[in-house]
Amino acid sequence: MTACRVCAGPLRELADFGRQPLAQAFVRPEDLATEFFYRLVVGRCADCALVQLMHEIPPDKMVHEGYPYHPTNSTVMHKHFQDTAARWLETTLTGPDPFVVEIGCNDGVVLHTLGEAGVRHLAVDPSGITGVQVHEAFFNAVSAAEIRAEHGPADIVYAANTVCAQPDVASIFAGLEVLLAPHGLFVFEDPYLGEVLARTGFDQIYDEHFYYFTAQSVQAMANRFGMRLVDVERIPVHGGQIRYSVARRDSRLPAPAVDELLAGEESAGFADDTTFARFVSKVDATRDALLNLLTDLRGKGHSIVGYGATAKSATTANYFGIGPDLVPFVCDSTPSKQGTLTPGMHIPVRPPAEFADPYPDYALLFAWNHADEIMAKEKAFRDAGGKWILYVPEVRIV
Ligand code: TMP
Ligand code: ZN
């Protein structure tokens, strides 16, 4: 893929993370022979500035048929979604009989919370999550027309960690054109390129994050599809995201936050190749520092365990070359990951109970985006003399 997926402009390569497995393709030992690998290369569109992966994964290799959703078991994320719904109830949804649609509904917390307040709602998700009402389909012009015919126009169409994973954003915007009420909002939140660059958050880069949005690129994308970026908000989840609000072109004026963020992106030099070159050299410095630290600790006889078999740890482990020789196992609370091997580097995944049995000397916190929550939960590890190793924004022991 050498052309931009949104505007067909030319893509320029920015960073090459080499041969990678699919980040959520946890393998059973008997399936190792058929493991799929691809080359993880990031590029930027010379015309619309959208940063995106340069290669698409063939659909038959994708792990998930629908919108990728993986339970995080995070109380922080649960609260984030509850707060989102609560705020809309006080602001955007004060009109008569509002209707909210969520594309790829995560664990359904937003819609569930709205439902309890009596708001009409519907999830659009091909995998059909239970607990909230689901229209089992991808969101596009066809499903949007079906939904509109049955429920009427939507006041909010919401998507969390979903738009960045859908190379075919044109079909999402085609659906919005059909479904969104005249003053409705399309609200979506995804990892922010600015945070990736500012915090050397290289591990946000993996197959399921196809796009790395900025206010500049979302504005161009919205314009292209006859809409307008009208608000942006930083949200402190998953290592730093932006929540974008997009409306029909002439329905709303942009909030001042849009111009402020655009100006910040301009002065931070997101469009400069040197900005990315600096990022890549910082990633390589992190790799060297982390490998040195792990090798040194192992050489001195210390035990190390990984914590959180996250999707983003696939990029870390595979690009850095961290396998069971350095980290003998990783514990994770997701039952379906337990008993498997991590993608590519094949570190065994075990239940969290094994973390304390006995505690290792060091824990490599792959799930650094949940650091506060996990460190609080595992307070006894620190009390027993254990230390956490973190590597974003830089390698450190705490
Ligand atoms: P995420 O960063 O994509 O939300 O993934 C978080 C992973 O970390 C997920 O596999 C579950 C795991 N995890 C734990 O093992 N313990 C925890 O306390 C939390 C919050 C997550
Ligand atoms: Zn483009």
C-alpha cells in the first residue's frame, strides 16, 4: 500500500519496525508453524498528513472478524465510559428522546449507562456483544440506512478505539451521512500521534492501530467527507488519546480547542520528517537501554516476570527481541490469553496468581497504561521488595 487510504495521496515512509506478528494473535504451541508475520511500516500522506500503516493485513489473517475488542479488566476504563455517558446526559442529550449509536461498542458500558437513564441506544458491531441491543453489522451506509429506518436519526454516533482500526473510514463516513441528525455529533477517541511522539509511545504502533490521528489529519478527513471537526479533548486513557467531535459542515462552529490543538501541532513540527527521525532514534535508545537492563539483571541472577500481555507489548517484544530467555513468563488477567504464548516472541502467558508464587525480583510492566491501577492492586509486590520496570517514556525502575 503506497497510497493514502483516505485521500489516495502519496505515502512517505517514516518508521520501520520490522517483522511483526499480529498483536493479538496469541498462539497455542501446536499452532506455531502457521504463525503469520508482516512488516510493520508507518508512513505519512504527503497530501492530508494522515499517518498510517503502509501495509494492510489480508482479511483472512485478521484475528478478529469484527471491530477489535479486548476486555481490559480495567476499573479505570469502566469509569471512563461511565463518565462519558454521564456527561452527555447533562450536555448533548438534553433534547427530546435522544438516540445514541456506538460503533464497535467495547464492553457496552457507555450504552448500558445511557440505557439506565432511559436513553434510546444501539450498538453496531458485527460480533454481537451481549448486554446491550446490537445491530449485527459493520457500520456503513447500508447498516446506517437500516438503523435510521427503524430508530430515526442519531444525536450521537460514538466510537472508542475503533476508527483508528478501520482502514476503510470512507464507509464509516458514508454511514454518518445517512444516520446523523442535522445537529448530531460523531464522537470518536483514538490514540493521539502527538502523545506517541511526545512520550516515545512506540508500542501504540501495531496492526490494529491502522491510523495515528492528529487534529490536522482529522480535520482534513472530515472536510473530505463533507463534515467538520468541531471539538477536540485530551483524554488520559490508554497512554494519551484525543476525543474528536465531528459534525455536519454547517451545523456547528468549531470550539476554540480545535485551533489551539492545530497550532500546537504546527509548532511541535508533526509534519516535519526530522520530528519522526528523532522519535525513531529515541525508540532505538529505549531498546538498547531496556535490553541492557534486562540482560544485566538476569546475569546477576535476578528473576523477571512480565505483567500484562497487552497488544502493544507485541511491538515491544518483537522489535526489541525480548523472549522467554529474558522474561520467562508474563501474567495477564484475561482467561483466553492464559496458557498461550505471546505473538512472535512466544513468552508463556500465565494467570496473575502466579505472579505472587513467589514474587519475582522485577516485573516488566508491559501494561504501562494501567500502571496506577496495577501497582495499587499489586501493592504487596512492592512491600515484599519487588521493583517495577517501565520503558515509556524512558526506561526506569520504580
Ligand atoms: P489494554 O492495554 O489493551 O487495555 O490491555 C490490558 C491487558 O492487561 C489485558 O490483557 C488485561 C491485562 N491486565 C491485567 O492483567 N491486570 C490488570 O489489572 C489490568 C488493568 C490489565
Ligand atoms: Zn491522505
